[in-house]
Amino acid sequence: MKVLLVFILIFSVTKKILAGELAPAPVSDDRGNPDIVSTYKRMSLEELMAQEVTSVARQPEPYGQAPAAIQVVTSEQIRRSGATSIPEALRLADNLNVAQSTSSQWDISARGFNTSGFSDKLLVLMDGRAVYSPLLAGVIWNMQDYLLEDLDRIEVISGPGGTLWGANAVNGVINIISKSAKDTQGFYLETGGGNQLEDFVGMRYGGMISTNVYYRVYGKYFDRGAEVFADGRNAHDAWNRGQGGFRIDAEPSAANAFTLQGDLFGGNNDVVPGGEGTPKADGTTAGGNLLGRWKRTFTDEADLSVQIYYDRTHLAAPFQGANLGGPVIPPGTLYDDLDTVDFDLQHRFALGNLNKVVWGFGYRFTHDQVQGAPLVTFLPERFDRNLFSGFVQDEIRLLRDVYLTMGTKLEHNDYTGFEYEPSARLRWQVTDQQMLWGAVSRSVRMPARYDRDLFEPSPAYGSFLGATNSNFQSETVIAYELGYRTHFIRQASASFSAFYNMYDRLRSLSATSPNFVPLYWANNLEGDTYGFELSADYQINSWWQLHGGYDFLREDIRVKSGRVDLDQARNETADPENQLFLRSSMDLPGRMEVDGTARWIDSVRNNQGSTPGGVPAYAELDLRWAWHATRNLEFSIVGQNLLHDHHPEAGFPNSSQESIVRGVVGKIAMRW
């Protein structure tokens, strides 16, 4: 019924606009706002190679000269993909493995270790705010959202980023960057619905407070339907979410820039913790954040920035009961409230004509309060943690076209004390269109509360998984990388990167002798991974562009000599060996667009305890058709996962493994 009402609204508004009853704004109003067509101008390959990125060096540099395996997902690519969430937008980055496990959960990783629902070796930033969970180790993706229309770009680095971004940037960094309020002036509205994304609405208004002070406010809401099990039964995991926020950008002078932004969100997830036939429960997520940033520019190569933010999240996760041979454990809900305060200072400057230096320091305080469920809890239930950090990096010009970048980050945490993360990168600008680079890096994953404080079930029923090993250490990697990027002809560009990673002190599961239980996490695994990533763009003509990508990954994770892992080194990886991607983007007469995305994902091997399992290989296709009915009105239809009624992308093959359903959604977008 809600879907029908949404489409009635779409039809009614579209009819009135086409009839002239709702007059669209002129091509450019008195604030200089462009119409929707000119706003969505396709970026040429030359513009893409020249686009500035900041994630590699924490300072602006052209994408084509960034010495790392980086891909940039632009706002135009996100719009034309038909993505309705940040994880869906991340499928556009070929150097990631994105697998949807339920209606509201995704497993996302770079270069392996995509398992357990919280890929713990990937650091994610949203406008400079880290969203890595110190409780569970990883990113809770159903807590991360923006109005996608307001995103400027997503920078995705595969490979270590610890030197600049710190612990947990082991295999990659995702930096999600929103547009300045200056670039989002005027009114924007989107709404629609379909069979899986049942209904949604998003609104934003941007204006000026005074000269050179811009603002925007936004709100969004959606209902997403449930996925199914392998036999087609309803998985009862529908969810809804609302979010709102604001951003203010001020430029009081040419040298000073201020940003203040914040968000509030809340959502509910249907959960059947004991499986079908047991009562449903509501899992909830909620939170908010407030971030301020000041930047002082001295010259083109020198500036100082200070950032501080506060972040609060609330999580309520229902758990089923259990009978482990002792007292029957009743069902219940685990509650977690996390408060984070973070301060960061960064200074960059040129030292003579040959050196570009960037350095900084930071402090992060987290307060975590857990109220455990009977089946699972964290002890102590209240935990405060401090993280101190400092970094320095110097780009040295060795020859006319050869640059060496060296640096390190030093951090102190309350679990393992000091950790260091050095790196060295060499870049050779062979020609204006070709660049070779190589790197050696060390990065760490700090222990999370999941590694040290988890108890299953809680002590009142006897400990099955207990934090008997308070000496769990940071996992480490030493990574070797080699890459090449070229824009060899005007119509084509390509990027290639190869890597070899050596891991130590990986997480393992051990038993307490002679009673076997409680179990505990230890650092008894080691291993190697290697592979390569290839992507290419080809501009066939002014109206048709193609993109292709291929990833290859091999993993050899093993138990250290003389050590024990009850899962036999099979629980830390669930990754495809091969991934293949192809995108097509066409502008057709009559202000129409047709976009397609095809992907083939190799089979995945995983296990449940010591029982091996897997996810079969699959191919999928997404298609989007859009029509710019007027300068300020766009109508689109998107089909997702069109090759299957439903198929699994993650999880162990049992009765609770979910399959992702084919989806079709219609959308109308308007701006004034």
C-alpha cells in the first residue's frame, strides 16, 4: 500500500510539472544554481585523472599521480548506478569485495579477510570521522548513511594506510567525503519505492546565512523489505531508518575556512533470534554526531587544520536463548552505548624546494557501556579507552620525476601500549601520462573488546567463550606493493597494482586445558596473501563510456607451529579468488540515460566452527534507465540483481543463510 501511495505521488507531481502547473526554476537563479542536467555533467577521463584526492598523502594531489592503489567513486557515478545506500555505492570500487548478507548487513573488505560480518582490517572515514567500532572490530554498515545526493566522492585505497590514518587501516581505507554546503544550494527532493526498497523520501535545502556563510539541512527515511532464505521462506529481517542533519561552511577570508556539521539517526530491524517460528524482536540503532573543522591556508603548499568531533551510538541486538546442558539460557537483548570524542591537528609545509612535510597528532577517548544479554555480554560492562597518536611524513624529490615518501605513525592504546606503522613509497612520473610506484608498509589491527572482553554465555550460566587471555596482541601486516597508472590515449586510462602481504599474530580460537572450556581468542595464526587489481576506462565517444575491473587474490592462512586453532585457520577469511566487473554508461537522445553494471564473483570458502562450507560463484546485473523530463526533474527505474530471483552472497550454507532478492525501484528527483 505504501509503495502504491508513493507512485501515485510521483505520477501526480510529474503530471503537474509536465503540464506547467509547477513551474521549474530557470537554468540559473539569482544564487547561481545550475539546473539538474548541467549539474550532472559527465566527468571526462582527463578531469578524472586531474581530480584531487586527499586520502593517500593527507594533502591534495591529482588522482593520476597518487602512489597507491586508489579508486575514486564520483557523485555522478553514484547517481547513475542507482545505488540507494553507501554499501551499494561501494560496489563501484573494483578494489573492494562487497557482499550483502541480510537486508541490513554487508560484509565489505579490501584484499581479503571479509568475514564475520565486521571486516576488521578496513578503516572507514566519513568526512574525517572514523566509524570503526572499538566494540566489535569493524564497521556496522546499517549505522552509516548520508543523503547520497550530497556526496562529493568516495576515495577507496586498497593496501595499508596506517602511517597516516592509524591502527585498523590494515588492508585499506575508505574515505567518504560530502559536498560543501556552498555546492548544495537550493531545494532537492527525491522519493520512490519498489519491491525491496519499499518506499523512501529524501529532502535537502541549502541557503546562505550571510556573505560567504552557506548551510544545508537534510532529512531522509526509508523502509526496506525482508530478504529470503535459500528455499524462498521470508527471513523476517525488514528494517527502516530515518536520518537528518546539517552542514555549515564559512569562508570569512581567503585564508580561513570553517565547517560545522552534524547528524541524527534512528532505525529498527526485525529480528527472529531463535529462527522461524519464534517471536520476532526489534533490533534498534540510533545515534548522532557533531563535527567542527578549521583550516588556515598559508600558501598553496602550506596549511594548518584542526578538527574535533563527538559521536554517540546506541545498539540493541536481540539474542536467542540456548540449552548447553546446564541451566536453560533465556533470550534477551544486548545493549551498547558508545561515546567518542576525537581531536586531530595536522600541519603541512614545504621545506625548501625538495621536501613536502605533513605532520600531526591526535587524541581519542571512548566510553563504552554494555548491558549484556543472558547469552552474551562483555566484561567489564563499562570500559573507557584512550588513544594517543602522532605522525610525520616527508615527500622528497630525488630527481626531476622521482619522489620518495617516507613516514610513520606512533600510537599508544590502553591494550597493547605503543604501536608503530612506518611506510616508504617511491613514485616515478615516467611521462605526463604514465606513473610507476612501489611501497613497503607496516600496519596493525588493535584489539577490540570483542577480542578481549567477550563472554558467551554470561558468567551466570557458566562461561563458554571467556576472556581468559587478556594478552591478546595487535595483529600485524608487512605489505609490499607495486603499481602502474596510465592515461595512454585521450579516450582510455588504466591502473594496475600488485601486492604481497605477510600477516602475523592473527586471531585464533583456543581451549582451556584440561576442561576444554572456556574458549578464548589468541594470536596463533599467521599467513600470506598475494594478488593484483586491474581497472580500465574507455570513452568510446562523447555519449558512451565503459569501465572494467578485475581482482585476483590468493590466501594462505595457517596455524603457527606448536600452536592451536580449533577452527583450523578457516574462520578468518571468506573471500573470492576472482572478481570481474563491467560498467556501461550511455547518454541517449531525448535527455535519457541508460546504465548497466555486471559483476561476476567467484565462489567463497568459509566454515562454521570446524565445519567447512561456502558460497557458490554468481553473476549479477543491475540496470538503470533515467529520463530528464525537464531541466529540474529526473525520473528513473533501477533493476538490481536481475539474473536471479534470489541468491546468497555471504554466510554459511545452513537454514539461516539468507539470499538477496531481485529488486526493482522507481525514483523521482526534483530540484528548485
